[in-house]
Amino acid sequence: MGEGLRSARKARGWSQERLIREIERYAERHLIDVAATASLRVYVSEWENGKRPLSERYAALLRPLLGITDAELRPSAAPSGKPPTTDGYDDLLDRIDASRSVSQSMVKTFMDQTELLRTVDRQMGAAGLVDQMSGHLAALEDALTFAVLPDARRPVALALAGAATLAAWQALHAGAIDRAWRHYELGKRAALEADAPMYVAHAMGEQAYVLCDAGRPHLAVDLIHEAQRVAGDRISPRLRAWLYAAEAELYAQVGQAGACHRALERAAASIPAGPEPRDADMLSIFLNDGHLTRWRGNALALLGDADAVTNLYAALDVMDPSFTRAQSGLRCDLAQAHLARGEYDQAKDQLRQARLLANRTGSVRHRRRIDLLTARL
């Protein structure tokens, strides 16, 4: 293990003292607690000499600081079981040959696994799914990396696009903003290779929320417009309605009531009739009249519109109880709507229920909003 850290340090021309100073600077910038300087001197020396195991807490700090992967930082001392090769061709060809076995049935297995992770996430939150989601993405990326011809690559790329976008939404709710952004970028690249503009547009639409949460709502509006442009005519009516609804919410975030209402009207005009919420062409999209009513209430609550309460309670009455995290968000909307009307007891009750649901699903994003609304009571 020590060789990885020592090599990375020396590659940058850093002494152990310089590494310690960089650790302390990084920790200060990112609000991470680390040991005192004297203790760090001991730790670094013992890490490099193999006398102290490198904990995951410090590994998570050192990886971005040194720009290396965990495998590079903590290389396994265990033999691989394969004879070494002098040029790497044997290993490469083994992996290319293995990728040829990724048939349509295997792609369906990948898709089914994404759907399972989506279902668990919707009901219980993403906190307990980090390792499973990471492994799932790694398997898909590996399959795509070593697939050679376009006919083999496109279906895997499509599966990766859907999985990466789901992983990004999970990361956003977990408060891992950098990971969310990177997963959206991965999803867009995979969707472009799969020639799937719907998946590109959906990833861009969700990515706009990262910008909005980061304090750039106007840029988020621009991105949702770009998503609509990219989608063009190669898009399902339900996804088009979803993009208009997202546009309405983002316009509400920047206080443009007229543009918000026009986007809501376009969403209502685009949504297919009937109670079915799933988009047959993109299973990550759930949108019917009930969902749109909730979205309308959310946008109106952000604008401080008195009609928000009526829409939100109507949406709550028909909401699928399995959408646990979404219900937390809806109750946040209700709290905001009650606050706008000066109904503080009702707002307090909705925030209490929203917090219980946010804690159950581990949504840092919702807990942050709950704290902001609670401060207004």
C-alpha cells in the first residue's frame, strides 16, 4: 500500500512535509476534520512504510488531492493468479472476447437491474444503494469499453445512459453534487453514442436541477431549453411534457410567473391522456395528470401563489404511496404554500412529516430544504 502513496507523492516532487501541508489545505477547503500536524507526520511516514493501514476516510481525501484512483493509491499485494504479460495484449484480447458475450439478453439483465435499483431508490432512498449502484455502473462501463463494433456498443451505451442518469439523481439527493454532475456527463456521453436523443434530453433536464440547487437557476433554465432543442422531434409526448414541467419549475425558481404558467400549459397540452404514468420509451419518466398536478402545485408554491395549496392537496390524495421520497418533496411544497398564506401551524405539520420521510430515504437535498423552510417559521 505504501508504495502507491510514495510514488504519487514523488511524482509531484513533494516531500512528506509538503504532502502534509496539502492535506491540511484540502481538509480546510472541504471542511474535513483531520489529525493535528504532528500526528499527520506520523501517519504519512507509517502509511508509506506499510506500518499503518490507510483508512477509507483519509483515502477519500488523498485520491482527489493526488489525482489517483483507489487502485493506484492502495494497490493490492495479492497476486492476480495470471502469468504476467509483457505487452498487455493478452489481457486486452481476453476482455474484448468477453465483451462479445454481452448479448441482447445480457443487456436486458442490465436494464432489469437498473429498474430494480430505481424501485428500491424510489421507496427507500439511495443511501443504502451506493455500492450496488457503483458496481452496476462499473460493469456497464467495462462492457462498453471493450465492445468493439457499433452494433455491440449501442445497446450497452443505452443501458449505461439510463443507469448513469439514475445514479446521478441518487447522488444529487445524497448531497454528492460533484458525483451527480459527473454521472450526468457520463449519461449524456453514453446516450450520444447510443444515438438516443431522448436520453440525452432527460439527462440534461435533470442536470439542470444540479445548477439550480447550486445557485444558478438562470443557467438551469438555459440548460432545459437546450435539452428541448436537442430532443427535437425525436421524443415521446410524455417526455416532452416532462421537459415543459421542469421548465415551469425552473421559471418559478427565478420568479418568472408568466413564463412558468405558459410552460405548465404546454406540459398539460403534451401529456398523453389516461392514468398510465410510465413512458414506454423511457422507463425513468413517471408523468400523468396526477403527477403534473403535483408539479403545478410545486411551481405555484415557489411563486407564492395561493392556488398552490389546492393543487398540492389534490396531488397528495392520488399520489402512489410507493413514491416515498417524492412525497417528502410534496410536503415541503405544501409547507412552503402554507407559509405563503401565513398558515404556520399547517406548515409546521407538513415539515414534520416531510422530515420523517426525508430521514427515511436519506435525502440530504430534501433535508436542506426542510431546514430552510423551518427557519421561516
